[in-house]
Amino acid sequence: MAEFEMTLSLNVLNHLGINLYSNVPAILAEVVANAWDADAEHVTIDISKDDATIVITDDGHGMTESDINSKFLTVGYQRREAAGEAVTPRFGRRVMGRKGIGKLSLFSIADEVEVQSARDGERNGFTMKLSDIRDKIKGGVGKYVPESLAKTDLVVTKGTRIVLRNLRKKLNNTESALKRRLARRFSIIGPEFHFDVHVNGAAVSPEDRDYGHKLQYLWHYGPKGVALRGQAKKLDRESARTIVGVDGWIGTVREAGALKDDGGENLNRIVVMVRGKLAQEDILERFNEGGIYTKYLMGEIHADFLDVDDEEDIATSSRQSLIEDDPRYEALKESIGVELKYIQSQWTKFRNETGTAAAMEIPAVKDWFGELVGDDKKRAATLFGRINQLTVDDGEQRRTLIKHGVLAFESLRYRKNLDALQDITLDNLELFGVIFGHHDDLEATLYHQIIAGRIRVVKALQQKVDENVLEKVIQQHLFNHLWLLDPSWERATETQYMEQRVETEFAKIDAGLTDDEKKARIDIKYRKTGGRHVIIELKRSGVLTNTDALLQQVRKYRNALEKLLGEYGQSNDAVEIVCVVGKPLSDWTSDRAKKASEDQMKFIDSRVVLYQELIENAYRAYREYLDTDKEAGRVFSLIAAIEESLPAEDDLPVLASSAEKTQVS
């Protein structure tokens, strides 16, 4: 009968640990976990960026030579299956290690690892080099023998000392950032657990996690959740809840931006902790939740039932996530899913309430809201609540949203009022005045918003002129904002087909231009607006031209356009040509000469506009509207008052005038 044999190559080390980890905190967490399992009370991590070394020392029970070979250097050593090893002898700690591969993570950042350990008066030490291990892997040899340290080189007297040298990852983390990230990976650091960790002499504490002050609403489950509540000094609401088998907390922050800490770590997640150590980076991402509330969530769930000694290991090889089709994980996920739905409803309710309160901080909005009754008041409160739910971190932006929300609300209110026209009789004709008065008021307010936006565009152009970079900016804005040339030209209305036909004809003319003529012009465009066919020629700001040269050029384009209009039966349509230039024409030597030039241009329905003149005329036209329209109605005055409550900006014109239970199934 044939015999078969399975062999394992050292190459498996690449997959089990050497290339498995991606960041320094995760790797150091494996060493800290080993110190916990060794009944250590004190762990020190000393990082030298100058020497590119990391030294981790603990005062645990240490290892003998036999321990080193049979446990530390045995990849896959399953401590929990050994008699009396699942719980530590001194402090009775349930050990964190299970797969026996955590030590391999050290090679994810270091090319050389030195280990020294002392136990029962025996001291030993050795050095492992990644290059030597890889040579063995290439050679297919099944054993690797580390280099022993001479007794005179040993400095350890108690516990274990690990030195990482020739680091392959840059030590970008500051001391405070590393403390914070280590604190977030463990919940068993502190005097109550007889376990402290120091980074370059500074103690790691639960406060380093930097969670509490960020929270606005908190739902806590058991003692660990209550402990977090003690750090949350600015809570608006909290609720004691129960998920059977689970400890910890879930909370929401005031502003979504608070979930990005100064180290760049994203806290918009719910981590899963098992036996006091991070087991899954984020279970929140496993839910297909699209609600806005999820953008404000953070949390920490402790689920020790996921790791029971006599059950299958639920952790993946990286020990940073969990096997998701395991029934225990599915039960946890189901329970958290139910809880998230509850939190969503509560968060929405709370934010609606605080949204109205925030809006009431604007006196004009408070007065307006006070005048509303019945369903209108309820709808307005809902509106403010939804604004408060948006992921906007800037108070000014939120107040601007409130202003726009009031405008939208009044617009909808007006539409509802139109239904009242059916109720008007000879006895109540005065309702006509009320309804249309409100309509005119709203229309004027909306138009003001448009005008204010246009003035911002004009001011931006003025700034570009000052910076002498306006050519392309004018080109960008002019053809899409025809109101710069004439306030009555709201928007282009030509069809795409007609525009393409005109551009084709213009291209034929352009082909006959001299190089100097081509260089003198930025662009020429056709638009239809206000019932007119408009040709806009944009000259470069530094070009000096004259009336005759302009007339000679624009006649060609006018003739081409009129030919096309004739084909469409539109020969009688009005045509206008605007030449935008940077410098006065060379033949404008006097007022009389300029008048003669204007008359010549007008004869073929054309005119010349200077860059600066274009900007100043547009600004003057719209500024005059804002300054002269003092007839502010109810909505107009309301929006004005809201705008006045916003921080002043020179470029922005202001208008005138109980415990509940969720069971783990």
C-alpha cells in the first residue's frame, strides 16, 4: 500500500507572520499581549529613532532554555492545550495568545530580533535575522537555528527583553500617538489589572484612548461602558442598555469631523475586543447601513464569549479580524444590528430636538418659528432636525443651511397657499392680496440670493484682474454667465445642434486667419439668449486693435450666422455681436472718435466692451438693485436678519433691512 507524507516548508512563515502585519502599534500589541500572558506587571517600550531600534521589556515569569525552544521558537505552539497554561499562575489571567504565531509579527518591521529572558535563575538569549530565515526558506531546510548570545552580553535579570533592530518601517508615530493607539488596542492596562505599559517613560492609560470628550450621546452595556461614561464629560444624553454576553459602549459625536484624530486614525468604527485585546478593527463596516447617523458612530464592544478555550479559534491568522461565518460571530452581529437600529431612531430623535434648539439661537429664526402653528411648526422642527443631522462641521455652514432651509420651507408654504385660490369668493377677495403679496415677497428674496451670488462672481473677477491672470478666468466665466454682458441675458437657450453648426462655420473662417490674428484672440463663441443670437469675440488682454480691424473680422462671422439662420427660416431674428477687449481701441483718440467708432459698430449690431468695463458695469447694475430695493417683505426681512447673524464677509452682500434588553440569539 502506498504511503503518503505531508511536509511543511519554512515558507509558511512568510504567510503566518513575516508579511502579515502592516503597522507598528499592531506589532507591539502582540508583544504586550505576550507580557500579559507571562503575568508581567510592568512593560516598557523604549523607541530610539536615531538608532532605529525598539526595546520591549517586561517583568513576567520569563523563559528557560527549554521554554524558549518548546514554546517561543515553536511556531504554532498552542499554550491553552497544555495543562495549567490557559490561566496564568500568579494573577489568574485568561491568556490572550492562542495560535502561537504572534512572535512572527516582529519580522514585519525588523530585520533583526534579539530575545533575552530570565527564569528561575537561568538566563538565556539569542538573535534571529530575517535574512538567515529567508535563506533557509529558499534552501527548503525545515529548521532554523538562531545565534546564541554570550552570557556576558545578557543584561536581563527578570522577565523578557526583546530588541528590534534594522527596522524596515519608519517610526513616524509620536510618543503620544503610539500611546493612544496602544491604549485603544487593550482594555486591561491600569492599576486595577496589575498591568502597566510605558512608552519612553510615559505611562499608557485609558484616558490616552481619547474617546470620552468626543461623545455627545452614549449607550453603554455593563461595567466597561460605565467606565467610559466617567471619561465622557460633555455628554448630552446617556442610556444604560443590555446586550446579553456583551460589555462596552456605542456612542455618537457632535460633529463627524471629530472622528478623525490628529494622528489620521479614523474612529468611525465599532471595534470588537476579546479578553481585553482588540480582535476586530471594525464590525460597523459589516453592516450595509446608509443612514447619516453611521457617520457619527464610534464604539467598543467586548465579547469574550467569542473566545472559549474548548471551542474553535474564531480569530483569523492576522488576529486583527474574526471568522465571519462562525455562528458566534453571526449572533454578535445580529444583536449589534438590532441595537444599531434602536440607536438610529434615538439619534434621529435627539438630533431633531437639538436641531430646533440650535436654530432658535438665531433670533430672527426664533421669531419666525414662534409664528408657525400646527403642522407647519412640526414640519419646520423636522427641517431643522435634518439640517442638524447633516455631516457639516462648521457652525457658519450650518447657519447658512438654516437660511436656505427657511427659504425652501417658505417656497413650499407658498405652493400650499395656491390651493386657497379655489376658496376665494366675492366675499373674501382680499385673500388675493395676501397670497400674491407673499409670492412677490418670496420671489424678491430668491432673486436677491441670485444677485448676491452674481456679485460674488464679479468680485472674484475683479480680484483676478488685479492679479493679471484674468484672460482664462474671463473666458471660463463669460460664456457660461452671459449676464456679465447684459443683466437680461439669464442663460443660453440655443440647441446643441445649432451651436455645432455655427461652430463649424466659424472654424472655416478661423482657418483663413493669419497667425497674428489667431494669437490676438482667445476664443469666439455663439450663444442664443433673451431671444437674440449673440456672437462673443474675446480678445487677449494685451492686444491693441482698432475699429476697422474688428469690423472686418466680425462681418465674416455675422454673414456666416445669417446664412445659417436663413436656412432655418429665422432671417428676421435679432443678432448682436460683442467684442470683449483688454485695451481701448487705438482709434479712440478722443471722445468724438470713440463715438464715431461706436456708431460704426452699432451699424452692424455690434459693440466693444473692455474687460474692466464689463466687470464694473455688471457690479454696478446688481449693486444698485440691492441698494435700491428697500421694500423688504416678511421673508425678505427674515433672510436679511439671518444673514446679519452670520460672520461678516466683505465679499458677501447683506440684505437690507431605564434598562432595555437585546438578546444574543
